[in-house]
Amino acid sequence: MYYVDPKVEKLYRIFDQNERKDYLRLDLNENPGGLPEDFVMSVLEGITPQIISQYPETLHFTEVLADYLSTDINHLCLVNGSAEGIRYIIQAFTSPNGRIIGVVPSYFMFQVYSEMYGRDFVKIPYNEDLTMDINNIISEMTEETQLLILLNPNNPMGNVYTDEEFERILHEAQEKHINVLVDEAYHYFYPKTFIKYALEGEHVFVTRTFSKLFSMAGCRLGYVAGWPEGVKMVQKMCTPHNTNAFALRFAEAVIKSPEIQTQLINNFNEGRRFLIDWLDKNNYSHKGEAGNFIFIKPRTDAQKIVDRMKSEKKILIKTYPNVGDFGNCLRVSIGERKYMELFVSALADIDR
Ligand SMILES: Cc1ncc(COP(=O)(O)O)c(C=O)c1O
């Protein structure tokens, strides 16, 4: 009997990645400049035929990562991009029709996976002024809730939580036996982290990625940090040899190169300062406390700007509809200054 899961049939997905190589890509929060070329070449020099022919050796890298995070390997599971880890957590820690709660707007894959597996994703909206009242999160934390998804900082809103707010939420989650997933994809742009709750407590996962500040989105590598029993469950979900040898090599080199990390963050900060100064001088409202992205309220139609940026300027950016006071707005990834100069000159040309 032929069978296709109707949930998968109905699922809406976007597959446009292959058409993007000739564009300045400011739509997916990648680093447009990438890692320094000599650094890339030096890592590639160490690639032998055996590294390519054999299944990847994950133990060594997991130990390097554990050391970097001052933990041990029982608290970590490597994944093929943090999107994979998020999927496994949703699959393993919620049931069919199970209640998942999360703020919106946010990273869309939480809703996609919930739909894929027939989970009930309950949206917690932002206020009109784009702030998040954590009482709205707490009031959705019912006894039936199986998973709470938070982001620190949130994409695309760029908002963050104080320690007091996070601890209040966590206390409630523990009272109600709700597992918590904190997505820290943008951690290195914003150093405050809640990973200690995943490494020292129970029923909290933190997912992280090498795709963002570490500029390795093309390699695909992320990790899930959590309590050992929880991590074991995530490991069981993984496909065999789910990470690749190139990603592990690059990630080890980045982790062991504080000077590369400093260079990446300095380039980013310079680009961010330039962009924000320009937006302020030109009277644009913007929002984005943390993360390598920013919301901009345009003067003219947001979708038309996105379309013209693509067709006339070869620049990809994103639009988000009905975002509180901002209405239909633009979300732009922040990269080093030369890319921000290209973006603002295109915006000045189009948005009038
Ligand atoms: C908030 C958030 N989480 C997770 C991801 C997934 O990243 P990756 O699968 O490359 O690790 C993204 C990607 O843009 C993101 O914005």
C-alpha cells in the first residue's frame, strides 16, 4: 500500500537556497564575508584522503568542545546544524498533539517541525511595542505543556531575557514539569548565556550553532547541550555519522583560534555601528538589541523594497508582515562594514 503522511503532504516549505550564489545574502543571518581566506586554506591543508574516505571521528572534537565549554562530553550531542537538534528535541520530548509553546515571530522551524509531527504549537505574541511580557509566557505554561521554546537572543526580534526573568520562567517550568529548549544560535554576538542551566540542572536544553559568528553555515555543525539523560535521548534520534569531517576540522580550528574569533566579532561590531549610525542619521526606526540582524521600519512598501533589492541591486533581505508598531518591516543580516555600505546605498536609492 502506497502511503504518504498527510501532515508532510500539507507542510509548506521553501527551497530557494540554490539560486542565491550571485547575491549579497543578507537574508539568512550568514556572515557575508566568511572566515579569513588564509585561515580556510590552512585548515584545508590538513585534509587527507582518509579524512574524506572514513566516517568522521566525533569523539576528539566533542572532547575539544567540552573543554571549551568547561563541561564533559555526556552533556553534549553534535548535530548537523542546530536545526537538526531542535527537530530531535521536538520529536523525542513531545507527543502527537502535545502542547509546545513559543514566542512569535521567531525562527520558523519550530512551527514547521511541530506541524510535521502533528504537535500543537501555541504562539505567544509580542506586545505592539515589540516588547515581550514574560507574564504572557508564564500564563501559557499549563500542566499539559510539554515543551517551552525560548531564544536567547530571539531571531528576528533581537530581544533578550534578564537573569531574573529567565529564573522565574524556569522555576515555573520545573513546577509544571515542562522541558525547556533555549535556542542560542546567536550567542556569540551577545555573550549572556543560559547554558549553565543546561549543564548543571535538568530538563533544560541549549542549542548552539557554528553557522553564525563562526561563519560555517556551509559546513553544517551545531550542538545540543543538556543533562546527560536528556542528551542520551537526543543522541538516539541522530542518523549515523550525522556530522561531517570538514565541519569538525573547521570548528576545532575556530575554537582554538581566539584571534580569529576576535577578528570576526570586531568586523561584525564595526558593521553594526556603521549601519545603526546611518539608520539614526536617516531617521529610520530600527530594533535589534542583540544578534547579527536588525528590523528596519521602511518608508515605503516592504515587499517592494525586498523585490527591488533582489532584482536591481542583487541584495537579498527579508520582510516580516505585521510586526506590531513596525507593521510590515525589513529584516537585514549585519555583516562587516563594506557590505553594510552596499546595503545602505541600495536602501537610500530604493526606499523613497
Ligand atoms: C534562531 C535560529 N536557530 C537555529 C537556526 C539554525 O541554524 P543551523 O541549523 O545552521 O545551526 C537558525 C538559522 O538561521 C536560527 O535563526
